[in-house]
Amino acid sequence: MVLPKTICPPSPLDPLLLLPIPTTLPSSPIGDLDPLLSSLQSHLDSSSDSHIPITALTSTIRQITRKSQILLNAARAGAAQARDELDKVDEELRGVEYERARVGDEILRCSEYAPAYEEMDLPSPEDFLAQADESVLKTLPSKDSEDYEHELTIARLEQELKEIEKREVQVAQLTKDRDILIRTKKEIKLRFDAVDIHLGGFARSANAVASKLKDVAELPTSAPVIAGSPLSVSQELATSTST
């Protein structure tokens, strides 16, 4: 039997690669290599023409190869499982780092936040306590409590909110009254305009009548005018109009 000079990589269809992984793994074949090498070296160094036990040697080599392949397959499966677990842990770590960065940003934003009520013109705590109702004062904790300043600020803001709501009601009422006054003013103006138009028409009619009467009064009278006749009435009206 001629021993191969080169060892090619195993084929993916090699039965050794498809060996099932047993529950109990075999022992390491490293301890079996030294006796095998010693036996091969002794036969190679022997000058006699004794028969080499190829069958026994190849059987030992197959056992060592089988053990090595089973251990290799188990190592590959363990490496693949460890790689999957590492990927999961890496994904979880990335998620945690992202959440940590988000939390850090929110903490920084909160530390830089300036409350809007600090810019409001609120009454001082002393003025508020002096003017607040007894019911509001009873809801405040004791001054030794850690929540006293917080509750006092909230009470001041609630009081300011009530005042703002009152002013908004007053503004709404004033706006309503203003709209009523504007509407009334428009109605009065329309009436004045209508009366002005009516008076202008009446003045034009009166001027036309007066002009006609004046023309009638200036006509020559060749016949005596009878008292009570239409002509005498026209002359009297013309005379009174001219005077």
C-alpha cells in the first residue's frame, strides 16, 4: 500500500463531517498518536522483510480520525452556538448603549431645562401666604418637609392660573360688549344714512314745489281773482313762501 504524499481538504459530503455528535464525547486521540507513530517508525526502521500490519495500523488511524472528527464537529457546533449567543449579547449590548445614550441626552436636557414659571411675575411666597385662603394653607405640608417648597410653588401657580382664568372671562365679556357696541353703532349709522337720504329727497321735492309755486305766482293776472279759487290759493302760498 502506497501512502499518500498530500492530504486534500475533506469533502462536504464526507461521512465523517456528517457524524452525529454523541451525548458523551470521546476522549482526546492525542494519547493514541504516540504508540501509532512508534509502531510505524519501528517498522520503517526495521531492515527485515517482515510483513507490516497495515490492517491494524489503518484501523487505529480510522479510530483516531473518527474521534478527531467527532471532537471537531462538536467544537464547530459549540463555536456556532457561542457565535449565536455572542451575536445576541452584542445586539442586546447595542440596545443598552443606545438606551443609555438616550437617557444621557434626556438627563442633560432636564439639567438644562429652565422652568417657565421662573419668568412669570408671581407673587412672592410671603405675599401669597398672607393672601391665600385658609383651605389652601391647610393643604400645604409642614415647612420642615422636603415637599414644602414644591407644594408651595404648585399652590402659587394654581392661584395665578385662577387669576388668569378670571381675567380671561373679563376679557371675553369686554370683547362681547365691544362687538355689541360696534354692531349697534353700525345699525345707528345705517338709520342715519336712511334718514339723511329721506330728508334729501324731501328737500328736493320741497324745492321743486316751491319753484313751481313761484312760477305760478309770477304769471300775469288779466282777470280778477276770486277769493277761495285755486288761483287765489296759489298766489297766497307763493306770497307766504317768498316772505
